[in-house]
Amino acid sequence: MSYWLMKSEPVTFGIDALAASPRKTTSWDGVRNFQARNFMRDRMKVGDLAFFYHSNCDEPGIVGVVKIVREGYPDPTAFDRNDAHYDPDSKPDNPRWYMVDVQLQRKFPHTISLTSLKKHADGKLKGLAVLQRGNRLSITPVSAAHWKFILDLA
DNA sequence: GCCAACGTTGGC
DNA sequence: GCCAACGTTGGC
């Protein structure tokens, strides 16, 4: 199995919105970046775990853990011309965008802030994608060693 | 609100 | 295939 980090803006969909969702599950729709799509379509497996990361907010950081409960399948919001993420180049018989379903496993009592993660940028968390300069990718892999270390910070 | 970094688009 | 222009991300 693999580990991941998935970003979401709490204003749009934060961990509390996930906790309030039916079965604490949601489809990770709206991703319009090829690299992130490839991870969801090709690499994520049922049972994989991901950190839920709050971006573009007062205290960016990791706020909990989700589990992949359904593997990549076409993102229907790409077919909906009234949706903000509509993409006319994605067709039902040849979909361009994919998503997975995730279920909330755990909400941390406190945010593991980006600031606190950065303290280990040259140590135990060296190479963690979210710490790389200019990183914008909304879905990134996390190594098993990094995963374990971050969990101990929670 | 600012702006650096980055991905995508499209003209050539 | 190059690269300038543009739009978006996301920390600060």
C-alpha cells in the first residue's frame, strides 16, 4: 500500500465538511492537473492512506487521515457544463479527469502546521513534497518513513 | 493583497 | 518544438 497527501481549501471543503458527509466519505472531484490525475487514476489503491491537508488558510497544515475507499473513476463534474470544473474536452466515452473516493479515518486534535513540518525539512522530513519550494501539486506521495514520523507529531 | 512559482495554451 | 502570455496556487 501507499501513502499520500491531499490538499483541500477549508473554505471550499475542509475536514469538518468531510466529517459531516454521509459515511464520512466524499469523492475527490474537481482535480484538473494531469500529474494529480495520474496518481488517482493509476496509482491509488483501496486501502491506501492519505493525510488531509488544509491549504490557503490561516494555519496551513495536516489535519487528519483519510483512506482511499474507491479507486480512480471518471469525474462527472467535468461533463457538467454548469459545474465550475466543467471541461468540454472530457467526454463520457473518453474521460480526461478522474477521481477517487476517500473516507475520514481520523481528525487530529491539533493541526500539524506547515511551520512545524518545516522544522524537519532538512532532517526526518527531507524530500517531503509539500515542503519543496514552489510546490503546488494537490496530491503527492508520502514515503512510509515520512508517514510514520508525521503521525508521531500528531 | 502581494507575488513567486508553476502548469497550460497557443502562435509561430 | 520553442517560448511568451496567461491563469492558478498557496504561503505570507
